[in-house]
Amino acid sequence: MNRSRLVANAVAVAAAAVTLFPIYWMVLSAVKPAGEIQSLQARPWTLAPTLEHFRRVLGAENFGRYLLNSAAVALSVVVLSAVVAFLAAFAVTRFRFRFRTSVLIMFLVAQMVPVEALTIPLFFLVRDLGGVVPGVGLNTLGSLVLVHLAFSLPFAIWMMRGFVAAVPEAIEEAAMIDGAGRAVVLWRIIFPLVAPGLVATSVFSFITAWNDFIFARTFIISATHNQTLPAALLVFFKPDENDWGGIMAASTLMTVPVLVFFVAVQRRLVAGLGGAVKD
């Protein structure tokens, strides 16, 4: 092994260690006794691991419901964004229409606007929509799905455009010559070829919706039964003293579904990052 490869491997190991250390410390704090967590002499290990913090978190009122709410919002955003992004990417790639370039540029511009700058305008928009469209007003999970869908679509459409463009148009023409209609070509030929790209965008949509705190705290005001897991963690922040063991245990439990989702789609994710079609 040459020196350049050794240096590259050392840099990769160092970057992985820096990235994984906060996760390690979170899990370690979740199994440490309360006395060790608050000790002034922090140690990167524990001699008396405990599951007491996890028992307290899992026994908290409505914790399971908050978990299901987060899962429902995240999975809804993933499915809807994948379908809409696929259809929109196909439209802007295959069809020629006026202002097509302007539409694509607007997708990028939408990603540049800070989320914090749009929170208050979106609050009033969701409030007004509540009286017109059932299920998307304040204190509903539909409002979170709608807002996260709006934020995830620009990135998903822009990314999917590259995957659709990589599919040769000759494949579609050959299928249509054989008698396949536009819908058959779209869902039975194009869709399987760009599926790795959909997985890559789905990971982004899932993580964004699952970890959301700002929108959940802003739009879910009084209906606490519709609260999601990140906002529900506030129960462990006490006025006199924060329950760091409970916070770390709940954060660890929140991380597990993301890891499970990533492991489930990792093969297609790697294929998606490598390209949609191989010659």
C-alpha cells in the first residue's frame, strides 16, 4: 500500500471518528447513571451501565403516540415526494415548454431561502388553509406533511431530473413502437430505472421530516396528541434541572428508526449515488 493511500485511509478514519463521536457520547450518556452524567470528571466509558433512562422515556405519557405521529408524517412525506418528484422530473426533462429553464432555476432558489424566514408566513398560510382544506390546518399532522412536502420537492425534483435525463429516449420509443402507452412506459420502464434516485431523495425527505422541530412546535399548538417526537422531548427539559439521561435516551431512540431506514435502503442508495443507468 503506497503512502498516498495510507494518508487517504487515515484521513477517512479520522473523519469517521469525528462524525461518530457525538453519536457514541449520546448513547453512552443514555446508559450512564445520573451521577456520572453530571460529574465534572467526564469519562468516555461507564462501569455501571443502566437502562433506567430508557425505561423512564418509554414509560412517559403518549411517547408511543408521538413516535407513531413522527413515523406517519415522515413516511407520508417520503411517498408523496417520491411520486410527485418523479412525475415532475419526467415532465421537465422530456417535455419542451416555455419557461422550463425558469422553473428549474426556481427550484434552486427555493432551496436558498432559510426555513426560519418562512416559518411565520407558513403559519398564517396553514391557518387560513384550515378553513378551506380539511386536515391541513393548525394542530393537524396534515399541515406538517404539506409543509415538509413543499420543502423537500425542489431538491427531489432537481436531483431526479438528472436520473431521468440519463435514461435514453430510445428505450421509451422502442416500448411505444411495441404498443406500450405513455403510462406503461412511465411506470413499468422509466420508474424501475430511476428507482435508485428516488431512494436517494427519499432518505433526504425522511431525515428532514423525522428530525423536524421548528414546524412541529409552530403548527401544533394545542392538540398535544398530534405532537411529534422531537417537540415532545421538551418534557425532559425541566425549569430547575434538565433530565440529561432522559434527553439522551430519547434522542437515541429517535436515531434508531433513521438507522433502520438507512440500512433498509443502503444498497439502492449507493446505486443511486453512482448513477441511474449503466451502459
